[in-house]
Amino acid sequence: VEDSGINIALTQLIATNATNGVRLVDTTGLLAVYGTGSLGTGGSISGMTDAIYMENGPSVAMQNVDFTNNGKVAFVDGGESLIIVGSNITQTANMFIDATNLTMLQVYSNEFSSNPLSSGMGIHYRVDKTGTYTASVTNNIATNVAGSFFVTESLAGANGASLAYNFQNNKLNMTTANAVGASVNWTGPIAAYFLGNEINGNQSGQTGIRFVTGSSTDQAVVQMQQNAITLGGSNSIGLDIDVNSTSTIYTTQNGITFNGLNGVGIRAKLMKASGMNVSGNLITDNVGGATGIQFDSVEHLSTLVLNNNKIDLSHASTFVDRGIVLSSIGNLTAVTDPFVTFISTVSNEIVGATTPYSLPATGARGTLLINGVSVQ
């Protein structure tokens, strides 16, 4: 469909062996396939270069549709919304969703399995225009993901674009080195929630969740809570945070387990004055060489709340293990005595660490409780 307004509602759609199953260009309105509530009842789209192709497209909703043996499930260059729900997605050669400047993306309650993903990415959501965007990926099951599952980014031209982001209650297993379960790299106002996900991996250099903001005056709010992350490869990271804008960050009640050498449970770099709450997390290293909580650099006037974290590094004594580390204090404003304030009201438990904690010689203020003792 091109240059048209549409309002199409189908119970079932079946398309096989063509360039596109659905093609919508310069189109407004709605295309919806509903199914009857169970996998496959909405029909199937198979053997396509792009099962769904949208260019300045309308709102599209696909429910209970089987997507099989496609290059991509969806290619979008400008569109109102894309919703994929309750569908079975298999044998995808290149990428699940390749979306640019899509106002709203919702992917929920789908099953992904046996997808080669030659691009190394599952869902790639990006914008290069200012605007207000929503991206939500929830309640999906993805097995043997050959790359990073959900990659979100703003590009040149999108500075100041706002994003409401939700990655929640997904279960996924990554099978390639350096893959990331969910990553965000955004310049502009953003509220991001990573909640209740189960992320597993077995190769080196993998990361459960990564959150990055570019340099701006915009505010970022991010919550990472009750995620269960188990990584078996060496040099892996549970939660990786690198913010270059003023941010409020909550990393609470996460369980992070390493079955490979030299993991980092929570890594953070705060390049603008920010507040970060790291509380109630359980970090376990079953092999050795891990660091529980690592602050690479934290900017002057930032506040770090650390309460009731348990870091268990007792399973190997051969390697150097570190509990809580603050490597340096940033000083963008070039003040004479830059400082960071710690707040602890409930002690953090660190077991079996070669170095339970490490702080700069000057600039750490407030209270940091470790094993019942104030070390700061």
C-alpha cells in the first residue's frame, strides 16, 4: 500500500516467499492482525526479505503471527507504531526488527528461537530526528540469541529527542562473545526501566545490561531492579553504566553470578554530578578475579548510596578479588577539593575479597559501611 489512508483489521494473514509480506509506504491509519489469542492463530509470514516493510508508515499491530525464515521480521524507516505480540519468531537470517524513527515500538510476549541473526543484533531501534519516542520490550522468551538482543541508540540529528524505555520480564540466553542483553546509548531526556529480566550468557566479554548517555544538559532517570544475570564467560559485566549527563540511577535487588574469570558485577562511570543508589544486590563469583561494584570515575558533587549489598568472592583464593572500588573523582569544574558523598545506613557484606574496598586518598566523604564497620 502506498500514498493511502487505511483501516484494516484481519483475523489471519498468510504470506509466503516474496520480497515483503506487508509493504506500507507513505501510509496513514491502521493495519492489525489479531489472531484468536494463541500462537499461530494470526497466520504466518515466511520466506521474505522483510516480513513487514514500512516507510513513513502507519500503526501496525501483529498478534499471534508466526514469522519464519525471513531476512528481517520488520524494517521500518519512519512510522507511527509497530506492535508485535504473542508471536513465534524463528529462522530469522539477519535481524528481528530494524527500526529508524519509529514513534512507538512494543514487542511483548513473543517466543524467539533458532535465529541465526547475521547482523549480530536482534532488535535495533534508533532515531536520527528530534521527537518523543517510546520503546518497550517485555515478557519475551529468547533462546540462543546469536548477538545482542535489544540495541537502542540516538544518532546525530536526534539530540534532545526524548525516550520512554522499558525492558521488563524478558528471559534470554546469549551465545556469542561480547553480546549485550539490552543496551541503550541515548543523548537527550530519557526514563529507562530494566526490571525483572533473566539474562544468561556463556561466552567472553558479555554484558547483561548496558546504559550510556551522551554529553548533554538533559536529565536521565534509570532503574535496574530485580534482574537475574548469570554469565559464564571471562571478562563479563552484569550492569554497565556510563553517563555523561546528570542522572539519577537506581540499581537495586539484582542478582549477578559469574562462572567465568574477571567479572564485574556493577560498573559505573558518572561524568556529570549524579545520584546513584546501589542497594540490596547479591553478586557472586564462582571462579575468581571478580570485582563486585566498580566506580571507574565519579564526578564532583555526586552522591553514592550503598546499602545491604552482599558480594561473595569466597569461592576461589588464587585470584585478586575486589569488593567495592572508587578509582577516581572527576573534577570538570576544576574546584580545589573535589568530593563524592557516600551514604550507608545498612552495612554491605563482602566475603572473601583480596581487597574489600578501595577509595581515593582524598575526596571521599560521608559514610560507607562494610562488614559492620564504617570505612569512610
